[in-house]
Amino acid sequence: MSGESDVAVQSAPAARPSGPRVVIVRHGETEHNAGGVWQGQLDTPLSERGLEQARAAGVALAAYRPSRVIASDLARAAVTAREIAAAAGVDDVELDERWREIHVGQWQGLNTTQVRERYAAELAQMDEEDIARGVDGETLKAVGVRAGEALREVLDSIGEDECVVIVAHGVSSRAALAELFGLDPLAATKTLATMGNCHWAELVRGRLGWQIGAWNAHA
């Protein structure tokens, strides 16, 4: 999807926090983000600004000393992940297609104005119901099921003082967290602001289980 406002809720810490931690990063900016184009699963590259964002995120996240870096297999996420991995000294990036962005069907490649003109009724319905995006695309729930499965696998295998970085997309990240915490995906969309490019969420494990420790943190 197109990029939304880079709302900064919390900035990155200066040093590695203790305890198990999963950091879910949205990829760097693409030209489609900058131009208001619905990307979905189109395999678009990072812009020059996106590469700069990825490198800055890598420097900040190196302080977490991640042991693994996992990414959506779409290029914008994979390249962002490689920049982060290089900065953190992690040799390999693990690609997992379950972290791909939501498929937005017939809207892929259209700009926001075109979608509003051609699919006004569907957009209005989408505000109240979790319908398939772009008529023949995915629902938020479907994305949450696949990305949530991938997230649970990481949480189930993480070590006591390990940090894992996952690089994904705005919708797939939020849908995975909604699935993990049993939240209605549409309610989560209305409640949690879209993460800015190369902003991230942190999951920390406390006495009562996993919690969101930060949202929209950035370098």
C-alpha cells in the first residue's frame, strides 16, 4: 500500500535492553510509497531515501545485537533486512513469504486518487468490514493468519536473552500482532497508526507474556 504519515511515538534506545525481544520493522521507502501508489505484493525496489532509511535503521538496531534477521521475500523488505543484518553482523537473512504485504488485487499499481474514483463503494465498505482488498485481494484476517503463524514460530523458539529482527510491511506487521493478541484486525487498523518506513514495533516478554513495548520507534 502507499505510505502514510511517519508518526513517531517512541525513539530507539541507545543500548541493548535485556530479555527476549522481537523487533518488527517496516521496510524503507519506495517510489510507490512516495507517490501514493497501492503496492500490495508488487515487487518494488527501495528508493534512494529508502536505502538511507534502511542503513540508519541498521545502525540503530545493531545496538540490540540481534541473532537472526528474518524478512518478507519482497525486495523492499529483503533489501532493508540485508542492510540491518550487515550493520548487526548477522551473516544471513531468512526470507519468509508469509510476511509479504497484503495483496490488494485490482488496486495494485493504482494511485490513491484512481482507487477513490473507481472503487469508492468498496473503500467505504472497507472502513466498516474486513473485506478483500482490491475486490480479489486478501482480507486483513487472512494476512493475520499467515503472518501470525510466522510470528508465533519465532516467539516459540526465541532464547531467554535473544533478539530477533523481522522486516515486513505496514499491514502484515499490524495484522500479525492483531492475530497474536486476539484483536479484531479492523479494530487494530483503526487503533494502531501505520508504522512509518523503517519504523518498528518491539515485542517484549514480561510476567504476563508478550507485550508491545514500543510502537513506531525509529532511528
